[in-house]
Amino acid sequence: MSQQLRPAAVLLVLLTVLTGVAYPLLVTVVAQIVFPLQARGSLVTRGTEVVGSALIGQPFDDPKYFWSRPSATAPFEYNASASSGSNRGPLNPALVDAVKARADALRAADPDNRAPIPADLVTSSASGLDPHISPAAARWQIPRVARARGLDPSAVQALVARHTEGRQWGFLGEARVNVLALNLALDALPGR
């Protein structure tokens, strides 16, 4: 029996060191060298202050800011340690009620805007952490943001256009706007 236990124990220790220590260490070192920004969380700073991550959404509710896509994480929105969607199907009454409540809140914040509300402003992403909205969702919010900041809507439209990212590598995904980057650009405008 000891002839079987000794090789098993040696193999256990060897595989633990290889897969539990050496491999994660190697991956961490390679990531730090090849993708240093992403490996450190893609943190966004303003001066010396960290204000967020380019990869994780965050809530904005002030009318002078563009609002993010809703989050379905618990126990609070944009909880990076609890990434998940709601898993509610299109016929689930709870989803229908949540979408209606979000649409009502958007209409209340901008009652003059009669344009159809883009779906990504009333539905959460699969991860619940999406930092981007569609260009249509950003354009829908331009009148409210321009009015709250006392800006010409065409100036805000130009800012949205500058912060619209195309498809990744030209063919993956859809065009998108990083909400944090756009809001930081708004705050950087002179006198705003």
C-alpha cells in the first residue's frame, strides 16, 4: 500500500506546485508584461484620484451626466464581486415591471424627450457590469445632459461622437460609448 501512496503524494505535491503556484505566477507575470493596464484593473484616474475602471460600469443619476446601463448585480448595483444578470426571461412579469419602471424614470428625468428609449437603457447586461452604452443610448440622453449643463446640444453630440468606439478589431461586437470616459470628458469642458 505504501508503494501506491508515496507516488500519489509526490504527484499531488508536484501538481499542486505546478498548477497552484507556478502556472498562476507565470500567467500573472505575462499579463503584467503584455497587458499591464488591464492586469491592474484598467483603472481610470483624474489627477492622483482613482475614479473608476474602464472595464466596470458604475451608477450615475445626476441629470448632468450620461447614465449607464442598468445593473442586475446584488446586493448593490455594479458589484464587481457578484457579476451576473437577472436570468429573467422576456415573459417574466418582474422583468416587464423593471423595464417599465426604468423607462418611467428616464421619461421623468427628460419629459420632453419623446424618442423611443434604446433597449440598453432599460435592460441590464449579462454581466451586470457593462461600462458601455450604445451610441443610440448616448444620443437619447444628449438633450437632458445639454440642458442640465447649459450646453449647446450639438457640442454634446460632438463629444459623444469623439467617445464612440467602433467594433473591436473592426468586426467584433458593436459600436459603443464608455460612460465613465464620456462623463469625465464632460467634466473637463471649460467652466463645467
